[in-house]
Amino acid sequence: MATDINLITDIQKQQGRVRNVCVLAHVDHGKTTLSDHLIASNGLIHPRLAGELRYLDSLPEEQERGITMKSSSISLLHVPTPQCRSSEEGGEAAEISAQDGGSQDSGNSDEGSKRRARGVLINLIDSPGHVDFCSEVSTAVRLSDGALVVVDAVEGVCIQTHAVLRQAWQERVCMCLVVNKVDRLVLELGLEAQEACRRLRAIVAHVNMIVSGFRSEQFLSEADAIVESDLQAVDMERRASAGEDQARGADEEEEEEETFSPLKNNVVFASAGDGWAFRPSFFADLWAGKLQCSPAALERALWGDYAINAKTRRVGAAKPGQKTVFASLALEPIFKIYGVLDSASQQASLDAEAAGAELARMVASLGLQHRIPARSLLGEPRARVRAVLQAWLPLSHAVLDMVVDSLPSPRRAAPLRVPRMLGGEGEGGEEGGKEAAIRALAASDSGASAPTTVYVSKMVAVPLSSFPEERHAAADAEDFLAFGRVFSGVVREGQELWVLHGSEPAAAKERLEEDVGGAEEVPEEEEVDEAEEVNEAEGRAAEKAENAFVAPTSTPPPPSALKKIAARVRPTGLYVMMGRSLERVSEVPAGSVLALRGLGEAILKSATLSSSPAGPALAPARHQTQPILRVGVEPRDARELPRLLQGLRLLQRADPMARVELMPSGECVLCTAGEVHLQ
């Protein structure tokens, strides 16, 4: 089903039906393949190309190296399946399900009307897994309210998995876990179902232990502050890290509970390469009738130390050496299907034919004969197994249902995340306009009268031919887009906005003010014609200043400091990013991600856009590391030095991590995160 831009703009106005999600993982754990299958569910690519096309890896270098280097965004529509369970908190999924009843009662509603009535808009942001591109992870996490953390079932938790978990935790992003490549447990390691079950439980426990460690670190840091008798700082840190009172009130419960648990429906077991995934709740619904028990009771038993008595068909405590319910009801049926693949590949042709017949019997017993084309069962063995598992356990259904169930909408996430992004700027006696803007941020207010606040996480160089209005532009011509998200109000094409660089690091800001030379404050009523000069000064200062993140102070910067580095702009175009293409829209409300055109000369790396120069400037995104590889750059022909400097300036603007320094000797030094980043 192709994506309808008009439908997207309609759903953007209903924040309960919007999810902003990023995909995080260690390199080669399957993020991009997972994203391909989710994209295929919207008909944007053929399912057979999922994992091979790497749709969101649009750069030639990404395709050549087979790794993601830039974070990319795409908007998807998902109609929740019957297995999608409403959240007990907030009732957003319940509200969607209630609309489901109205559409089904009509009896003749087609797929389009279902999507309009029940569809959920999922803004998916794929991010790199290589440590050299960790800055791209920071930009993705800042714009998201939820994250899909992907872990390889064989490799387990790796160094970059730990790093992205910390980034999501610091930004107060809710997380779901995807244990990927489960097929490797049977095909490569040859594990039995019970052995695989123990391994999967160990991975979930390991991830929970890491998140628990983050909580302990926070507790110890607060304890140290108490010892130092800095009670005021402790209170402000609590508000910045835990959000509003309602979020702090839940901290004790979170200490006692696991962050990830199949019982919370926030864990999926998958094979993105073969296109299947499941939550244990699926098998609880499937087997509950046969075992004559309630789905809820069986779901609890699935992830516990319980086993099925073969004689009585009752669930009881598992004895040593006995298969658990999860191994026998969830993993064993899948492993049997892979067993058909193994016999077909290792035995004689007659046995392979018998294996094919066995696979056909499995298809009939699962009731899938009408969902699998006959020709899909005639191909090579791996393709046949893949067709059966995709029809039985579609990956997009399990993952996207989990997103709707377990990840918050922008409005629900705002009270928890906004205090962290303000970094203390909400404290003290602000002006009335700033107080109203902060209240709008905390409520994710999308009303027409709400102050507009947009955070731009990075600048993206886009070929002109990608713009809908310039399809016939030269192939090598490019323009900058500001990739960001609306956190309050509504941004419209041509709207007057202030670019607040108060979100730049403190060290850079001080040097910037020195470079400007004490520029006079710009009165609000005057038109800022010298904006270009201000941004040129900012570019020179940023080339000399370190881009290391400096924690915002508890006292907000004075309005005069913001006005010195503020400029008025009017975006000439607003776009919804669809991976390799753009869709132009006239306005974007709070809670949605977007790309803005016409700000290329006004923003260096990141900034806050506000409808008022007195609005709050959001703190910069936190990076895992800083540029450590320094390389001197000079032109072969000295006459090309101005062009080199211009190119380096554009590079510094487009890459969140790249930094250019001008040494006293006149040498240009390019600082990058590592060798792969440099290349």
C-alpha cells in the first residue's frame, strides 16, 4: 500500500496516532534490514528486496561498504492488527481500537478507509551502528520519543549496543527490544529449542542489567550531591533527569521492574533476514484455546519457569531438564520449519522431496495455504521456508504493533523529555513569553495560538532533483535542508522564525561573542538584514571552538546573549522525508519530524527555531565521543585555498561531528571521529 501524503498530514494533527521512533544497534546487527521490511509493509519496496535494497542507505558509500553512515527518516502508516493490545496507561492504543470498531461495523470499508480511521503514523529514523558515526545516532535520538534497540541473538550485547542504550537513557527515550537473527541459533549454532530459550533469556537479562546500571549511576550522582550539601542542584537535576512529578513518582516502581520484558509486550524475537518476528503474546493467543486456559495466564507462563505436562496438557512448574513453555510452544514450531530446510539441503533428492511434502503439511496445519502462493513453495529450500514464516509471523505486524502498544505518542513523552532538553532553562523567573513557550513544550501543544518551537538536529545536503518542484535540476546541484522536529505549535511555510543559537556549546558561544566583538542587540522590530554577517561570524568561531558538549548551567542565558546570535528566517519549503524522496507540505504541527528549506546560511550544525526571540533554546544533543583524528588539509595549488576553505565550511555545516580548526600557523586541520568517518 503506497503512502498517501494527504493521509499523513491528516494524522499528524492527531498526536495520539503518531509515533517517532529511531532504530539503534551495533553495526551489522540488522537495523537496516529490519527497516527495509517495515518499509515494504507500506508498498514502497517489494518484500523480496528487503535486506538487499537497503532503501534508507541512499549514499553510494553506504551501498558500497554495506553500513549505514547517515541517519535517514521515512514516514510509514500502520493499521494495528487484532494482536495489538491497548496500553493501560493513557489509553492511546485503546482509542485507536475504539475507532476500529466503527470502521468494521460498516461492513464494506476498504483498506483506504481503514487506514484513514485507524492508521498510526510512524516516523521511522534509521541510524548508523558504527562508532565513527555516533553523532548521527545523537541526532536521531533527539528527534524520537521511542527507540527500537536491535541485538544479534548470537553476538549478544556489543560495545555500541551499550553506547546507544546510554544515549537513549540520557534523552529519556522509551525503548523496545528486538532480539534479531534468531535463525542463526538453529542454522549456525545448531541449538535445540531449550538451549536457544536460555540464550534469549540471557540476552534480555543482560540488556536489563545495563539499564539498571544507568539508574544506579543516577542515584549515586544524586547521593554525592547531597553529601556536598548542594540540595538545590540536586532538586534541579532530578527535574531535568526524571521529568515532571508524575514521572518521578514512577521511579520507585521502575527500580523494581525490568525495563524489557515480554510480559510488557516490549520485546520482539525476530529474523529480519527471513522477514519474521513474534511477541510471546501471539503464541499465548494461539495456544490458549487448545490448552483450555486464558491467554493472559498462558502469556505469563511463556516467559516463566513453567512447562507443559504431556499427559494432562496442563501448565506447571518446570522440572530440571524439562522444556519450558516458551521453548515448546514458541521456538520449537519455528525450529521444526528450519529443520525441513536442513534436511532438504543435506540429504538426497528423494528425502528433499519428502521434506517439501512435510513443509506443505505444516502450511496446511497452520492454515496458511490461502496466504502463500503455490509458486513460493516450488523454489529453493530457503526461499520456501522464508515464504512460510513470513506468511505466519509477518515481521512488520509484530514490530509495528509493539511500537503502537509500548512507545508513547509525542504528547505523552513531552513531560518526561522536555525538562531534559531545556537543561535547566525552565528554572527561575523567566519572562512571560518564555514561560508560555515552556508550558507549550511540556504539553506538546499543537494549537494555533501556541508558541512555535522547532529543534534542528542537523543540516542535510540534498540533490535539487530530490525536491518535488525541481525534478529536472542538474544532477550535481544540491541544497541544504534542516532536519528537525516541531516540539510545540505549528510551523508553516514562509512563517517568520528566530534562529536561536543558544543551544550551541558554552565554549563556542563565548568565543563567538568575542569574535563578533560585542555586537549590539538587535531590536525585535527591526528587520535583520545582517543575519548573513552574524552567521559568517558564527562559522568562523565554530571553526576555532571545540564542539564538545558542555552541560547547560542551572541559570538560563540572558535574553541579550540570545539576541546577539539570533537571526530571523522564513523557511521557503516544508517537507516530509520519505527516505530517498521528499513530499512537500504547507504546515507541520507539533509532534512530527520535518525538513525545512531556506535555512542553509542561518544554521551551523544545529539550532532552535522559535516564533519569539525570547523563546527557550533547547540544549544540544549529547554525543558519545568527540573528534579524535586530526588531519592537516591543504590544496595542491595555493590559488585554490579559498575554494578549499569554502568546502570545509560546508562540510562542517553538514556533518554533526566534523570540525575544522585554523591553526596559528595558518594550517587547516580537519577533525573527525575516526578513519572510516574521515574517508
